Amino acid sequence: MHERRMRDGAKEALVYDASLYKHSWSDDTDNRMLFPVIPDSPRNTLSSLLSHTAHLQALQAARQLLLQQPGSGLKSPKNNDKQRPLQVPVSVAMMSPQVITPQQMQQILQQQVLSPQQLQALLQQQQAVMLQQQHLQEFYKKQQEQLHLQLLQQQHPGKQAKEQQQQQQQQLAAQQLVFQQQLLQMQQLQQQQHLLNMQRQGLLSLPPGPGQPTLPGQTLPPAGLSPVELQQLWKDVTGNHTMEDNGLKHSGLDLSTTNNSSTTSTNNPKASPPITHHGISNGQSPVLNHQRESSLHEETGAAQSLYGHGVCKWPGCESVCDDFGQFLKHLNSEHALDDRSTAQCRVQMQVVQQLEIQLSKERERLQAMMAHLHMRPSEPKPSPKPLNLVSSVTMSKNLPSVSPPNLPQTPTTPSAPVTPLSQMPQVPSVLSPANVPSMGAMRRRHPDKYSMPLSSEIAPNYEFYKNADVRPPFTYATLIRQAILEAGDMQLTLNEIYSWFTRTFAYFRRNAATWKNAVRHNLSLHKCFVRVENVKGAVWTVDEMEYQKRRSQKITGSPTLVKNLPSSLGYGAALNASLQAALAETSLPLLGNPGLMNSASCMMGASPPGLMCGSPTGLLQGSMHEDLNGTLDHLDTNGHSSPGYSPHTQLPPIHVKEEPLNMDDDDCPMSLITTANHSPELDEDRELEEGNLSEDLE
DNA sequence: GGAGCCCTAAACAGTG
DNA sequence: ACACTGTTTAGGGCTC
């Protein structure tokens, strides 16, 4: 329950490296998906039958190819998984989107290309596709019947009738085009969602910018465009002919390929607009509500996604098109809205769904792995990563609800985002009573020399400590100070401190006698806590100078920090000492946060105290700012202390305490003056500043 | 092994 | 007398 405990917590906290997940993901053979072949609709045409025959031939050829490659990874599952792709059979399947018969599947299985699970998934996909195709057929039948009826009803002689008939046909074609586009949208949307899901899981890092790789689903056609406009747009497209592979077969063939396509740079980033993350926030694509002005580019992109390297990327097509215009013609003619095209779209949707299922499975696996690993906290921890399992946003939102009504701004909020997981004492999600050390067992110390401020530690875990019966890894002094600082007027009665403890930490809802005694003991023992007689009674405040002095003294590894202690120097030096102490304490945890590394390294360097590299906002983030502002705000332009942390209601009698520290008492009166004069305006400024910081960090 | 820090426990005094 | 508050001392665990 002290700062060492906090380090203990860091020691015990299980850090999950996202790279591990990524690694396991990319190495997992199960991730490799078999592209589901497309069954023909019951309304098979002669061409479909021919195509089916071709498909069988292709399968046979693929099988022979497999048999002729005894050394290939395809036949040897013991080989490296990375060298065991399924591209060959899947590609063969893609050659002709037909049904794979059970016999063929058995053949593939015998060749150890597919696992039984994959086969089962494939069969399920086929069944689903069949059902969907039946629905599609019904839809088309109804559509055609409706059109036919309309034509019959509107049979008028003469030119007018013909024109109307033509109009009707155009309307139908337009409707079909819309339907086709919607199918594509659904397909692309699902792929995009899949990408986002992966990204959420930390599997993919998708740096924004022109170099960002894309998948076909990333360019979404608008739904609000009329068919005529769509066609016109397609005609107007002149653009880029070197596009990203449509990814259809890739994503369907091999999940790792999909992954790679998202993590490596694309050949033509220009033709692949970056993912827009705003669309899937609520699980529904904004495409459906898209404005027309933004539709041109996206519509073009949709077509572009099906065209790459002079080849039509429609599944199973691969027709050579010299230019994009020819490709568009080919697309409209060969891949118009018919049974086959819609079925292929459906299949692609199935592919995406299957990938999503796979993702969910992998996610579950990750959860299990995390839970399992956390059951053994004694194991060496991976390197710290700024991966917070407790949402800082949630924490920030939760703070006001649990804070007293007179605390409009809690100082913990701005520091939340800088908390590395390595400093987290426990992982809330897998907390169990067995992992919660007893009161006495918590006193193991972490080898770290420095501790980090409470606020930045507790803020991200606010909800956790509030609900979990886990002893917070902070000293009583730190907690008391935090409680007082969170108070609007920087003062609390003993009872209010008690309340803060019980309110903030579930752990302190029991063994009241013990920890309350400890609180009283700490309040009396430490000079940084100043008792102030108030009208209502005695309240406790924090002498920030003393607090920083204490912390500075604990820093034994940095003589430059200790030598500037206020006891030996003036107020300016006191500020410097506080600054340096706070810097030393706060910058260390920042090292775990790559985003703050620059600031941390800069502050850890030889820069003079108070001189910050970069903008102050960027440096005095979060806890550091909070730790420092207590000192900064107390100093006026002359370097003297100005009111900041002492009660401002009454001029109280102050009890001077002699803390068992070998400190020069010369500065004690100063600190008392500091605490005796308090300006609420400064508090407000401080809170405002912290609020701004909090907003900046969000 | 000693120093220092922290926690826990307890004794004691003052106050309402 | 009791509860609460505040101070002080003592002892033990832990880390450096």
C-alpha cells in the first residue's frame, strides 16, 4: 500500500504484448481460410454446367499438381506453417466458382490440405450460399413478374407505349444495378468491419496516410446514388489503372494474406484511399447515409477494387482488360446482376463472415491465453506495453460519478492516458481472490527506484479499485494526499479521508480499524500533512513542498535531484527540486509509453529544471502536470510560495510536525506559510488547466 | 548487516 | 464511559 507496492503491482501486473498475438495470429495455420467455392444456382444454365465441368477439371488438375509436389508444404503438415499455404487448392477453387463435391473435399482432405474443421466450415458455407441463392431467385422472380405485369397493364399502342416499356426496362436494369451495388457494399462493408475488428484487437496497425494499404472493402460505394448516376460515374471514371488487388481471393484464401495486405505497404497507395474509421463506430456503415458529393470517389474505388494489373479481379474471372474503360464494360457485361454474380457476392460475404468467425475464435483464444497466463503471475512478464486493459475513457467518465459533488474536476483524469500497463497492479479482467494479496503480503517492494504518481496510476484503474477487493499499490501517504488533492478546497477532515478511502477502494471497506489507524498514523507522522483548525473542526491539507521533499529524498539514484533540495537552497531551487523530483518520478513510467518517450527522454536529460522541450501541454501531461502544478501554482513571480494547498476559509492554528526525516527545518515555516494562505482562484485555474489537459489527451 | 521505508499494532491523551 | 481524533512508540517485513 505504498509506492513500492505500486511497483509491486507493476511487477505482478500481466502485460500482454500485442506482438505476441500478432505473432500467433500470423503463424496460426488455422487462420488460413479456404475460399468457399460458389455453388451454382438451381437455375443452372448450360454455361454453368460447362463451367462446372471446367471446375472439376481444374480441381483434378490441382490434385495432380499436389501429388506431383511431394516436397511441397501442402503435403506435409509438419512443415512450417508459413510454408503450408492453401493457395493452390483455393486458387483452383476460385478458377470456377462451383460446388465442391464431398468426394472432392475428401480428396483434398486426404491430401492433408484441409483440416476437418475447414471442410465442415466449407460445407456450412455452401449450404448457406444455397439458401441465400434460393432467396435471391425468389427475389428476381418477383421482380420480373412485377415488371411483366406492369408491362402488360401498360400496353398502349404507339410510340408512347414503347417508350414506357423502354423506361421500365431501364428502371429494372437500374434496380438491378442498385442491388448489385448494395451487394458489393455489404461485402465491402463486412471486409472493412473485419479489418476494424482486427485493428481493435491490435492485430493490425493501420497507420493513416497515403501509404496505408487497403483492401477492396475500403472504398465503399454510396448507397444513395441512383443507378443512372452510378452508371454515369462508372463511365466517367478515367483514373487509376494500377490498383490494389481486389483481395477477394486473397482474403478468401488466406487470412494471413489479408493480414499482410493490411500491414505492408501497397503497390499503389494512391489508388487505395485510407480506411475511414468513422464509419463503423456503431456497427453500421455510414455509407448508407452517405452524401452524394463524396460518392464519386468511392464509387470509382469500388470498381477499381475489382480491377488490378490489367486483370478483372472478379472472383474466378481474371479476364484481361487493357484499360479501365474496357474493364468497366467487361464488368457491366460479364458481371452484371445475374445469379452467378450475386452468388459470388454472397460467397464473398460468406468469406468475410467466416473470417469474422475466425477472428472471434482467435479472440476467444487470446482471452483464454490471457486468463491462463494471469493465473501464474510469478512468471516473467513481457516487456511493458502501453496497452491498457481498462479504458481510460471509461475511467474518466466514471470519475465524476464517484467523486463528491463539490469536485467538478478530479486531478486524476488528465493523467489517465499516460499510465502504462506495467504500472498496473492487477489486471482487472482476471482478478481472483487468490491473486489478491493479504494486507501483510502486499509489502513486497518493487526494485524500481521511483514510483509514479498515484493519480496516473489509479486513474485508469479507478473502476477496478473501486469494485475489486484489491489493495491499491500505494502508500497511505500517497493515498491521503490524493484524497486531499481531489477535494475541491484541498482539505479534508479525517472522516472525509476515510470516506474517500472506502469510496475509492473496495479494499478499504473492510478492516477499518487497521487502515484507519494507519491513516491517522500517517497523517500525524508525515510533515507533508498539515492539520488545520477550521470552523467546523480540524481538516487536513497537503504541504506539497514537503511532499515533494519526501519524494525527492527517496530518489537516491539521482544526486542532481537531491542536491537541489529546498532545504539547502532558496525557493527557486525548491521549485527546481520539486520539478526534478517530479520529473524523475513521472518520466520513468513514461518510458513505457512510446508516445511520450520524447517528452520523457527530454525531461530526463540535462535540460534545466523547468525548461521543457516542446510545448508545455505536451510535456506536462497527466500525472506529471498534476504533480508539478501543485508546486508551480504555489509560487508567485518572486519565487515565493503563494497560496495553493492550504485551507482558505479560516486562518487556522497549525501544528508543526517533526517528521522523522533529517531535513533542515529552515524551510518548514515556508511550507507552513504555503499551506496557510490559500487562493481558491489558483485552484480553479489548476482545475481548468487540468481539464484542458484532459481534453487534450482524449 | 545496516539503513531506510512502510505497515501494523498499540498505547496514550485530548475532546465532545 | 464511550467514540473519535491525534500523537507517539515499537516491531516486523522488505529493499537497497
